[in-house]
Amino acid sequence: MSAMLEVDDLSIAFRTEEGPQVEAVRGVSFSVNRGERLGLVGESGCGKSTTLFGIMGLLPNTAVVGGTVTIDGREILHGTQEELRAARWADVAMVFQGAMNAFNPVKTIGWQIVEAMEVKGKYSGAQARQRVGELLELVGIPAERAQRFPHEFSGGMRQRAALAMALANDPKVLLADEPTTALDVMVQAQILDLLERLTDELELALVLVTHDLPMVTETCRRAAIMYAGKIVEEGPTDILYADPRHPYTRLLFEAMPEILDDREVASIPGTPPRMDREIVGCSFAPRCPSAVAVCGTREPQIRVVGTRHEAACHRNDPDLAEQFSASAVTEST
């Protein structure tokens, strides 16, 4: 099966007046098939949202972008601005982290969704207004509420309306940047159920950005773990949970509370590296409890460690097995 979205070696750096570039995204690659949900997980500042903005072509002029983004076989990142604008909100759409506060307060919800369609020229007039009703019904909002203003919607309903707007021009790929931020637990569950249903019914390729691992394990069948601008592990969520092959992934799961488990929730010591400074060796080495000498001098490459499972850790390199075995012996004594 060919991927609906393919991101290959995406790099994003920001020029600064004060000094060196900020390397926000460093060689990120992943793919998502039609009807598939991929979770992009990591701490704040690891490059998740920047990756989505890069895919959408919504970065500032200070950004230096490399790599390719292909949607349904067509590369969009390095085309003309006209080609990128044609793809944006039509082939690929995005639900922003603050989407429920993004509506114009003096325009009705329906008017704003119609505008999104008329700008693209796909629907207009009575056809567009009919389409608005269909979209609102699709996301669980009665069609007649199209004439209401944003302040007449609850937070969860505004988030649903933002999702309806993202779907207005029938995109093939949907990017969701922490779509449940600032919502209560019950509404979060409803939004996630809605995303699952829509990806199944419309066969969307969904990329869900979050730092909430339970959300990803519940919603997505596959996840990519990001750290310091790179994907350090990727695979099916059940395999990542049962057999994490990168120390960062393991520590993320250990920091996740379990209702039926009385184990102590652990925190990850230290802080992520500064992205405006050169990173030598493994970016996680200063925080890793099992790092050895090679981790501080050589950057690990992502490699296959199982069925549809990849990780970037020297512990998965058979040529370095002796170093880690010796380290384990030293620690035990």
C-alpha cells in the first residue's frame, strides 16, 4: 500500500540575529497510509508542532527547510507558492492547538466555514451553505447551529467546529496539533472518538501530535517518539508499550500513571538540550541512566529492531553489545 503522506528527511532551522541557527527539526521521516492514525509524541519543545507547520508550509521567513513532503504521490514542499497554497487546506488540513479560540467572534460559525470553502473555490453559494450543515452534523453539531456565534458554543463544540472547518475542502491528510488542549476529560474522550470515527469513515491519514502517551495508545495503532528534533523510536503502539527499545520511550511510559498499578510514577531527570548549540553524540545521553562512553561521542542511527519497529539507540547495535554488557557488570558490582 502506497502512503498517503510521506515525510522524508525533513529539517527545519530558524535563523536568528543573536547567533547560530536553532535546529528545531533534524531529519524527520515517517509515512501515514490512508485511514491510518499516527501519534507523534514527545516533551514540549521537541519539534512536534514545528514538524506539522513545516508540512503545511506555514513557517516564518526565518525558517530554512530541507527534505520532502509528498501527499498522494505529489511533492508539495518545494513547489511554487501557488502550488503550496493549492494543496494547503485541500490536500492537507490542520486543527491547531488553540483552535477553539481561533474563530472570529463577530462572524457566525457557518459564515467562517463557508469562507474557507469559497476561498478554495470548491463550494460556493447555496451548495457551500448546505455543505456546512453536513459538516456540522458529521462532527456532532446540529446543522441549524451554523447561524450561532463562537461565544454561543462550548469549548468542546468550538473544537468540533474547528474540525468541521478543517474538513471543509475534503482533505486527504489531517494534522491535529494537541486537539484536546484545555478540554475536560469527558470532552477529550469525545473529540478522540470523533477523530477515530472520521479517519475510519473518510479514510483520512491522521497525524496526532501530543505529549499524552495514554491518548496515543488508545487512539493510534502506530506512534513515533520525538526527542530534540528527531524521531528516536517508531512502531506499533502495543509493541512500544511492551518492548520499548529506546531509554527515552521507556522513561516516558514509566512516567505515565497506571490506575491499576501501585508502582511509583517516575520523572525523567534533567532537561532537553538547547537546539541552538551543537549536539555531540546521542542527544539523550546526558539524561540517560544507561549511557556509556560511545553515547557521548557518536550519534546513534535509527535501525530496525523488530517487525515494523525502529529505534535510534546504541544498545540496539550488535557491534557495541560488549560495551553495554561491561557497563551492566560494573553497575551491578
